[in-house]
Amino acid sequence: MPTIADPLALPCGVVLPNRLAKAAMTEGLADPRNRATIGHQRLYRRWSEGGAGMLLTGNVQIERSCLERAGNVVIDGDLSGEAIEALKAFATAGTSGGSALFMQISHAGRQTPIAVNPAPKAPSAVPLRLPGKQFGPPVALTEAEIEELIARFAQAAAIAAATGFTGVEIHGAHGYLISSFLSPNANRRDDRWGGSLENRARFLLSVVAETRRQVGPAFPIAVKLNSADFQKGGFTHAECLDVVRMLNDAGIDLLEISGGNYEQPRMVNALGIEPVTDEGRSSTRAREAYFLDYAASVREVASMPLMVTGGFRSRAGMDEALASGAVDLIGLGRPLCVMPDAPARLLAGTLEATPAYEKTLRIGPGPLSPQSPFTIVKALNGWGQQGWFCLQLLRMGDGLDPDLKLGVFEAFLRYRKNESEAAKRLVR
């Protein structure tokens, strides 16, 4: 039975040295022209030397006008020589410790902050149902724009291969563009890109096919897919299984199972403003990994290796998940924001469980139901925690150690200020 220390051979022939992966987390370290910086080098060298067999970057965007945050790296059109060299340095640092480095390629779609773009592109003109004015109403993509975005995903993957990255992950989860194409809530199109699941999945499958055409058979392609959106009328788990069957024939090398979106942020084990669906409630039963139940059902239909991220803390729990056959690769996210060498410690047997600092990061009462009058406090807890972890990555990008004494409310305010200033510095 496999353990976290065993290598994993991907279908394309690339072998990961162990079963621990640093999950994708947004870094916010790009310069005002959205190029990689020395901050990426410092951060990813530290993670590569920290023992994980595979590192996933944060969102590398394919369209400058639709970012997840101002500090994203962007591959958009013809890159300058400086931008190419910056990516090469990024890749060198991220593989310096022997890890594989996968570039996560994405388009933020309607989840682009209003400070970046007040009218981002999306499958349909359906705005996010969130309080405040964080996100502007989206504009529906034309068919010509959809075809251009398919080419841009593939172009970004080709540049990743040319600059030394080991592989790519196509981000099809968490409410970003590909995920919103899959969702009946966000995709109201009546052409060949909307309506039936076959039509809603067409964009994802076209991106995968064109990417494979561009990079060839030996370069790893992963996909991140929601197990469900956990929203009424959203992408369901049954639809997820059908999409996995479609991906079986697409020639991908790894499938990461996650869930949720900005409206229902189950990917960070938080609740949204609206009530969660029955699928979401069933996923919160007491166990280590948030999406392991879903991965087990995906395993029954999937032909490619599976990765699950979210909630893993103990080596025993990780090894048990691998031994069950439900998952082939363990994704670790937030623990690596405070202990970047946690994988090496787990592999050496000097660490039995990674830190769970988020349990102490609360500014209000304990767990709340979606119907609670304190739901806004719960939401602030979630975004405050997000800011806390993001600020730790910025510190490590500056060559500093994480600041474990930072308060969550202070982190929330500093994070919001940082994002506002970064958006103002962007070269549009």
C-alpha cells in the first residue's frame, strides 16, 4: 500500500518523488506589469527545499484584464525577454530541491475584483451574489473571445514548458472562468457553450485538447475540478462524475478534486452567505480531508491519478487516505504558509501532524449556521483568515519568516490595504 514517501508515476512518464504536494495558493508577488519577481524565487526555493514532491503555483492568469488579484503573474500575448527570464528563474528556484513544479493556469472570470476590472468577462452576464461592491457585473463572452481564450490557455502551457516548469494545472474549479462555464448558475448561454452538461463542459475539454496539442504527450497536464459547487442550481457531484468520464478520454495526467467558489467557499472549509446544499452538509462530517468522500466516488470512474487538497493534518490520516485508494497525491496548503518544511518533517518522521493555526484565528463566536444573524462575522473570519495566510506568503517572499503573532483582524485590514495599493500600481 502506498505511503506519502512513495514516488508517483504519472501517465505521461514523469515521476513525482513522493506523494506530498504543495497546493496552489495565491502569492500576490508579481510586479506592476504582472511579471514574476525575486519574491517568487525566494518563496518557491524555500518550498522546494521543504520536501514536497510537487509544487503547484498560484494562479498564473491568461488575460491581464481578468485577474484573481493584482499581484498575479500573467502570460498574455507576446512576453518580453525580461518576463521570459523571470519565469525561467521562477522555475529554477521551484525545482531546486528536487520537486516537480506545475504552473496553475487560470482566468478569474466574474471573480475578478472590481479594483482590477469593473466589468470582467464571463460565460454570461450573471453577477456574484455577495455583499458589498467587491466585484462588478460581468460581460458575456462572444464566441470569438471564447476561441481566443482556449488558444491563450494552451499558449501559457507552452510557455511554461519552454521556461522550465515540470507541468501545468488547468484551473477548472472554485468559480473561476472554466468553473463558471460548468455551472448552470453562472452559465446561461443558449449556444454550443451552454445548456446541456456536454455544452457547458465544452470549454474545459477544448482547453485540454488544445493544450495537449501544443505541449505534446510527454508534458504533464493536470486539471482542478470541483466535486460540486454546493449551491442550489449549481454544478452537482453527479455532473462532476460525468465530466470526469469525459476527461478520461482527454489524456490528462492528474485530476485534483476540490469544491466551492467565492459564494460558497467550501475549498477553505467556510460557509457562504446562502444556505449550503445537502451535498455540502454531508461533506462536513468529522474527518481530516474536506473532499475525500467525493474523491472516493470519483475514483470509481476516473482512470487518472487523483489529488485531494484541504484538511489533511496528520501523517496517519494522509497514509490512510493513500492506502484506501481514494487518492494518489496529498495536497497541503495553509500548513505550508507557517511551516514551509512540513513535508520534509513528515517524511522524516519528526512531525506527526501539521499545524492547524486557522483554528485559533477567530474574531467572533464559533461555527455559525448560514441562517445565523452573525453570518457576516463568519464571512469576516473567512476573509480575515485568508488575509492572514496571504500575508505570510508575502513575508516569505521578502525573505522573512512567518509572523505567527499577527492578529486576524489586523491581517484583514492590512491585506485589504495591500490589495488596493497593488491594484493602483498595475500597469493597465
